[in-house]
Amino acid sequence: MKKIVGIRFKPAGKIYHFDCGAFVLKQGEHVIVETEKGLGFGTVAIPPAPMEKKPRGKALKKVSRIASENDHRRRAKNIDLEVCAYKFCQKCIKRSGLKMNLFSVESTFDASRLTFFFTADGRVDFRELVKKLVKEFRVRIEMRQVGIRNQAKMCGGVGRCGREICCSAFIEKFDPVSIKMAKQQGLSLNPTKISGQCGRLMCCLTYENKTYAKLREGFPKVGKKIQVQGEKGKVIRHNILGRRISVRLESGSEIELGVNEIKALGK
């Protein structure tokens, strides 16, 4: 029975499945695999496991070999090439006055292609820039414009929580994040407090959203008028985790009650 192995090419990047053949691989081990762009240098993210179902579409590509010392040296040279290409491209961008923010360069394992990642407010005419890069490095050049969230994922950093930002550490793909999630969790709607380094809403707002939505069931909406202790009042705050609500009575005083008490008295 064939075995498949999960390979990751970037930290927190997407995991791709390959046919590991007769290789005995361990998690964290470096391997050389066949890809659509030629050989690639990857890391075992998921150890080999029996293939239960045949993959749909194209057959799985194979693990070529376990990375040797020569492969590691070649990867190190590629990293040096990426640094050199980044510096050269930055100089060209400044001289040409192009309005683009270059933040990363990636080389294929065989160094036959260099991909330049950048962000920009609109479309950028980089045809002359590509000509200069081709003339300098004599390889295939690809310019890729990405979003600000992808930039944060690729560059990494430390979040307001003091830990490495989630998208760079373990998130494989971005899930939709909305301001409604912040409201649902009773968080401050100050953009500086609920935005990440990318300037977009923090990905971690999605982690507990389903839990808060479930806990909120049975709570009267903020602003709803209810009858409390024979007096009318209006719901002004929720304490979701404490299962309590704050009510402002017509007399002007505020009281805090458990949700179960409100149910007993009627909404």
C-alpha cells in the first residue's frame, strides 16, 4: 500500500501531500520533492500514513530523496541569492521611483526562477524593472503583488499578546474576520486595539466567536425593555462569560442579574 506524507515549504505554509515511496520519514525532516516547478526543498509536517483513498485528479508527485548536506548547502546559497536579489531590486525601485513595497524574494531550489513579492496601492508598471532583473541574474523573473495580510504572514513579527503573530506561526489560510465578531465578544471597537500588524482585524477574533455565539443564546438584546422586580428596565450590558446582564431601571438605578433570573421574570 502506498504511503502519503505531508510536506510544507514555508513556515505555517500550506501542507502538500506527496507519495513517500519507500522512504522512512520523520516529522521535521528535510526532503527534496518533485513539484510542478521542478525539485523543491521541503519539511515533513505530517509523517507518512497509508493512503486510504486514491487522490482525485493528478497522481501524487513523489519524494525524490532525503535532503543531503549538498542539498542544505545549495539551499544556503539560494538564501544568499535571495538577499542579493532583494537589495538589487530595492535599488532599482528607488531609482525608477516605482510606488511599490518589496518585502520578500524567493528562489526555486534549482535557482532557475526568482519570485519578488510586493504590495502596492494600485497597478504597477514593472516591465523595465523586470528587464533589469533578468539582465542582472540571468534567470526567470516573476513579480507577484499580494495583499497586506499575506505580507504580515511572510514577514512575521510579534503581536500585542507578546507572541509570534498567528498567521506566521500556524495559520495556513485566512478566514473571514468581521467587526461583528468583536461586538459579539464585547471587545473595544477601537481599531488600534482589535487590528493586527497588517492593519486588518486580528485573526484571533475568530477563535472564540462560535463559543460566544453559543453562550449568548438566551440573552435579551442590549436595549430591550424587560420587567424586573415589578419595575420596567432596559438591558444596557452583557456579561457573557458570567452569564449576567446589567439593567437600568426607570428609577435611574442599575442592577445586575443572572440570565436565569431574567428568564424566570420574563423578557
